[in-house]
Amino acid sequence: MLNVDIDRLIAELDRLAHMSDAEAPAVTRVLYTQPDMRARAMLKEMCTAAGLQVREDAVGNLFARWLGREPNLPAVGTGSHTDAIPYSGRYDGTVGVLGGLEAIRTLQAAGFSPKRSIELLMFTSEEPTRFGIGCVGCRLMSGAIEPAACAELRDSAGARFDDVRLAAGFTGTLASARLGSDYYSAFVELHIEQGPILEDKNLAIGAVTAIAAPAALRVELTGSGGHAGAVLMPIRRDALCAAAEIVLAVEAAAKESGSPDTVGTVGICDVHPGAINSVPSEVNLTIDIRDVAPGPRDGAVERTRQVIDTVCAKRGVAAEIETIHSDPPAAMAEHVVRAVEQAAVAAGASCIRMVSRAYHDSLFMARIAPTGMIFIPCYKGYSHRPDEYSSPGAIKTGVEVLARTLRELSEA
């Protein structure tokens, strides 16, 4: 019998949610800010109390290891992130970190002794909030970003990533964060679905088979400004009008990709000079196009690029296009997916296979270890907003399934 202490876990999630730069119920916890550092201290304290060996790497990826009977074997990993975008919710990522710790404590309380060590991870900067790119810590761990490029990332204030992480107390070379492909025998991440499928179908567990990945572009449009009353329409080079066509083109490219899983989003549209009586002379856009299959996604990106060229030529607007990143989607390891399914059966929980349309640290962990994900339902699929919610019952089931999965994988 595995007895998850859900009351303890919910209390810990509540405590963590109050480490925030936003008023409750919203959560804002940005990389290396005071709330982020407090969250890290809390987790280290809890892991130490659970008898785990705790270490941090050069960027603050946190590792807490429960030593197995054969500690020299590659370990089994689990975990997620605790950083949170501005005005978001309390369950995204945190359920996988604190729930991962609770899964370990549940196995300990049951008297289980793993063959392979089981290691909890808290990944640094899964969210792209501060430096414009997500999964920074895991990208370094998996070799998906070069240390030199990571060092030069800059936040909105112009601060270099390397300077900020050193000021936060994380030393050592960025290259030292890289893990070998034999470090983990398997990795599994518990997470809220961030979509409505499980709730709509009244299902408890999603065994993730693939993770979509975004191609992200930054587009700078430069036209010609002037007084809104004096610049006549035939001679205008309005950067915002060009941007408007491009925004709609992103939507059309996603809808017409031939894949139901392609989505396209323009999440940022910064207009200069931003005055009601001035023709916009500059616009900066960010574009996110993603799919679980690279073909439709990349086709939609190419179509968007072609439309940008056509629109700008027609309107006399210059465009500079920068690819922020274009990561390949990831397939989950079949034996890990099966372990999740079998754990759900043992826990008496309904389960379906599904894809993740949001990306996670597991996208990059799949480069260095057989990887899987466990989804639990969340209210109306809401996420990245203050009313994000997953019930104690759903979380408890997810933690039990995770614990059973870790037990199985650690004995392999």
C-alpha cells in the first residue's frame, strides 16, 4: 500500500505559492528574484529533511538524491520547475517538484528500498520570462544550448545571464552543467495537463507519448512615422498595418498546415512610438508556431516568412527576422509510457495516451535519457493564469502513479 500524504503536499504547495511577487491568488516567481531564491531554499530544506543528498549546479538546477542499493548505476530522475510567469497559477511545474518529493517520501514510508537511486530535480528557468528562452537549465544539461550562447542571453534590463547567475550565488562554468547520456536510466515528469482533455473525458491520468516543440521568431518591422493627420494614406508606410497582416497570416498558416496539432501565436506586439496621433514607425512581434510533428510546424513557419516578405514589400516596410529557437519535438520512451500505464492500473486510475502540446523540461531530457510524462487534469484546462487549479484528489492520484512508476523503473 502506498499512502500519499496529500494534506502535507497541499500545505507545501500553498506555502510555495505565497513566495511570489504578485498578490494571491496570482503567482509571479521569476528566475533569480527573491521569491525564486526563497523557493529554492524551501525545497533544499525539505529534501534534506527527507534524507536526500542535495546539490546544485552552476545555474541552480537542484538535484536531491535518494541513494539506491546499487548507487553506481544510472539513477531514475523525476521533477519539474518552480519558476512561474507573471500572474500565473500555483500548480504549473510545482506539482512535479513537490509531488516528486512526496512520491519519494511515500515510497520511503512504505519501506521500499530502490535498486537504482531516485533523484528529484528542480530545473532552473523552465519559463522564458526573464531571458526570452525557456528550459535554460535543462538546455544546458542536455547540450541543447552552447554555454557561450547561454552566458550572453540578456534580460529586459540588458543584464547578461552569466552576470545574473553569478550574482545569485551560482558558480562554476556553464559547461559543467552538462550531463552525460548515462547519468539517468529513465526520467519521468508529473505535470498538470494545461489542457481540457482529461477533465472533459473524466479521466485521471494521461500517459504522454510525444511533446510538441515551438519554433519562435522575433520580427522587427520598420516603416515611417509621422503625424496621424498629416501623412496621407497613399504614402503611408505604417509598420502596425504590416504587423496586423502578419498576425493574421500566422493564424492562417497554423489553421492551414494540414495538421490539427499546429498552433500559431503572436504573443508580443510592441508599437513605437505608441501615441494615438502618430503613425507607428516600428513594431516588434514575437511569433510562436508549434506542433508534435516537425513537418507541419516548419511548413507553417516558412509560409509565415513568405507572407512577411510579401506584406513588407507591398507596404514599403523593412523586416528583420530572427529565429529565437526551433527545437525538434520529442517522442517519449515506450517502456516509460508503459510503466506509467501499468502504474495507473495498479492505482485503480483511468488512463489514456496523449500528446503534450505545451513543452516542458522533458522535451530536452528526452535527448539524454528515456523519458516520459504523467499528466493530471486541471480545471477547464486553465494554466498560466491565477485560477489554474488541480484538485487534491487529482494530485494525490498523480503522485501515487508517479511513485509506482519510479518504483518500477528503479528496479529495472
